[in-house]
Amino acid sequence: MQSHKLLLVGDNPFHGVSHLSQSRARSRDSKICNPDYCAELIKIATENGADGFMFSVSDFTLDIVSSLSEKGVSAGLYAIAPAASDYVRLASRLGTPGMAIHLARQIIASGNLKAVFNGFKGVVFRNPAALMKAYLYYEIFRIRNAAKSKQAPYCFLLHEIITEMALALKLEWLFKSFVEFMLDMKIKPGFETRNSPILIDTLLKLGIDVTQVVIVAPYNKIGFQMNPSKEECEKALADIPLTEVIAMSILAGGYIKPAEAIDYINGVSQLKGVVVGISREQHARDFKIFREALDGGIQ
């Protein structure tokens, strides 16, 4: 029998992100900019079958996580970092050196000694792995403060921008160091990507135990954002039957109907779950439909 498929709430609509058009994103309800409102939507979604919340780590989403904690909502947290849009805005305002100085000050101000120590070690010894660990300690510290739990998050994923850069530059040390660090922290390591065949092949060649890793990638009926092709992405899954692969972009930005999307997901047995964005209360209540459809596909 196939295990329970994960159903996660995604945060893209909370940031005004639409994969089809920016005008569509801007037209969304202004209440979506209120973290308490977003937390209430997630609460409703969990009451209707959602298992957790996948979010890019930012001040705004951490406010949502904090509100969830105050509401007593029990949801698995899947964190993605860095929040690319936040750092792009910082870099455009302060310049790249200024952004680095700002981040360093934030790490020091956090009072997290492990983050500060690894940051110092990374600068003095020019050790990129230590610098990465300093940043990861800092982000995990922020998440745990917001969630009021030393067990948070369940999974920490590298943003697709970092994943794709590491793949392109063949940064083997980054994949190995990140996975080892997260496992030592008792957190499941993960990678967001739009090039799942290349990522899967790289992890296997590096000898990384892929059963301990989460992969989040586009999987949908029409091949939207599936690189290099829908067929290659599906074929790559055969090499990692036990890996927690979570499908994003299952609705292709709204192009595919929910029923069609779930039919496709249920037809790809290696997919262990889906992440779906919500921007209003009815979307959150519709998670009951997603839950029933996903459970109906379990054989």
C-alpha cells in the first residue's frame, strides 16, 4: 500500500508571486499582506487536510510562523532559504558588499554563538563551508524563535537559485556539507530545483543517501517548468523510489484544473506529496478536495 501523500500549503501567493503574470499577482486581496490573515488561511487548510507549510524564510513568513504558534496550529514546517527576493532587494539598495555587511550584523545581533563562531572561522580561514554553516545556524535560530520550538523546522531546503548554481558550478562540497550539517541538526535536508534529473544524478554520483533527502520540483500534466522535459523528469524518479519528492507547480500557475492535477500526481507513484499556494479562504477550504483526491489515489 502506498503511504499517505503530503499536502503542503505554499507561500508564493503571500509574496504576491504568480507564475503566469505579475498583473494577476498584484490583483490579489490586500489582506494577503497581513501575516495573521495568512496564518488563519493555513489554519483552515490544516483543518481541511493540509499537513504543513512550505515557506521562504523572511521576516514576513516568520511572522506567519509565529502567528501559527500562537494559534496552536500543528503543521510541519518546510523552510526554504535564502529568500531570494529579499536579498535581491537588499543588494539593489545596499550593493553586494553592503548586503553582506548587513547580513553579518544580523548574525552577530542574533546572539547565536554557533553562527558567529562559524562566520568568524569562515572569514579568517576563507572556508566557504564554515560561512554556509554560519548562515544556516542563523536561519534555523530565527525559525525556532518564531515557532517557539527547538524541533522546528522538519525540513530545510536550499532555494532553487542556490541549487542550480551549485549544479552548474559543480560545487560538490556544498551538497555534501549541507546534507551532513542538516542531518547533524536532526533536520531533513532538501533541495528545491527546476532541473530534477540533473540534481538526482548529482546526488547519486556523490554517494549521498537520497532516502534522507527531500526534493521539491515541478511535476504536472503539461510539463510546465519541467526541465529538460516532462519525460526526463519522470524517468529520473525511477532512480529514487524511496526519496521524499514533493511536486510544486502542479496547477501550472492556474492553467490546469485541480482534479486533472491530482489525477496526474496519483499516476506518478514516486511522488510523495504536493505543495499548493492559497490566497483566500475558499482556497484553504478546497484543501479538503485535494486531501480526498490524494487519498483516493492510494492503492
